[in-house]
Amino acid sequence: MNAKIYYFSGTGNSLQVAKDLAAEIKGSKLRAIRPGVYIDPDDEVDCVGFVYPVYAWGAPGLVVEFIKAFLLKETTYVFAVVTCADSPGGTLLEINKILAAKGASLSAGFSIKQPSNYILWGDAEPEDSQQNKIIQSKDRIKQIAILIKHKQRHKPETSGYVVNKLGGLVSKLFRKNIWKQAKKFWVDDKCNQCQTCIRICPTQNIKMENEKLSWGNKCEQCLACLQWCPREAIQYGNKTVKRKRYHHPDILLEEMLPND
């Protein structure tokens, strides 16, 4: 199989899932989803996958725009795998709708539970809970990879009807208004201006001005800046000062940085 897997990841959960899938699907290549980077169809590719986290029961805005602009052949097998702490909502239905408007379809859609990383809602999960989810996801990924390698169709996995409908509204509002929330980021006195946050931001939304960090209006709220700060100096409002950070234990910072 000649496959390409495109991923978006803030804390490394989706990147690790994408890496594990690529290891199972021999001949597949990984590429990060970046703003303004859209790919023409590759005649040699017969399988395309999208791996991304669930934000407010939907897809990150960057992922939505990427898939809308992505050029696909009608015969391409397309799959998506979403990572979430609990419920995927109707995000895979939304992706299927986007693909249908392009004359394509989502051949298979899956959800995989990963450790919670939305620190704005609460502390990171206990380490034993994190490890349990990660270990269980490995077996799940192997099962998913078998279906993909055989190009089997699989109905997009979703939550219940009410959550799917509600989630569709919530995710659209989230994407519409999320950029306004970036002003809540601030830096405490532990910051040593290492600029890890600037380098890791997938939308290049963080700048250093007059030796002070500032956030622009392109925030996806992936929280990569906050979670990967080596000194835990980045805060969000008054919620995160005492909360434990999280990024996937098997992913290195260098793997998260843009390389194209």
C-alpha cells in the first residue's frame, strides 16, 4: 500500500497515533498539517489518512481548512483517526461532509482514546491512567491498521445523536471564537526566553516583541506552547498556575517542530 498520513498534534497524542499507524501500514509516509501547505494529488498514492485531536466535539480549524483545500482523486481510499479523552462527537461526520462536497468520501473513520490534555478544564490525568490509555490504544491501532490495509469501509465512529448534533454547533462556535481567547495567555517570571513556544506553535502565532511574548489572532488552542514550555512558565488566565502539564511521554520536542 502506498499511503500518506497527514496529522495535526499539539501535545503529541495524535502524532504518536499517526506514527504507530505508519509503522503498521508499510510503505506509508507521515506529513504534518501546516497552515498554507496544501498537497496536490499524488498518482502513486492510493490511500490518504488524516489523524487529529477532537476539539469541542469537532475538528481543529486548521484541519478543516486543510481538508477543504486538499485535492483528492475519487478512487482514493480515505480514512481518518481522531484522538480524544472520551467522546469524539460528530467530527468524523463533519469530515465526511467536507469530502462529499469535493466528490470524495470518508472510507473509514475511527476514534482512539488518549490521555486528556486540555489543561484549561483540569489537571493532567494520573500517570497510571495515562499509561493505561496509551497501552490500550496500541492494540486498537493494530486493529484499525488491518482494516485500512485491506481498504475496508468502516462507518465513521461518533457519539450519540444528541451529542453529535450539539457538538456540531459547539465546534463551529469554538472555531469561530477561539482566536479571541489567545489574549488570556501570559508568562510568569520563570520564563528564560528560550522561545520553545515560538518554535512549536503550528500557526506561528507567538512573537517576541521587546523581549516579551505576545499571542496573535491565529490560535488553535492546541496548547502546545503551554504544555511543552520546559519551565512551565506559560499560563492561561488564572486556571493553570498549579495544574500539572502533559505531553505524550514517547514524543520528543524535536518531533513536534516544523521540518518542512
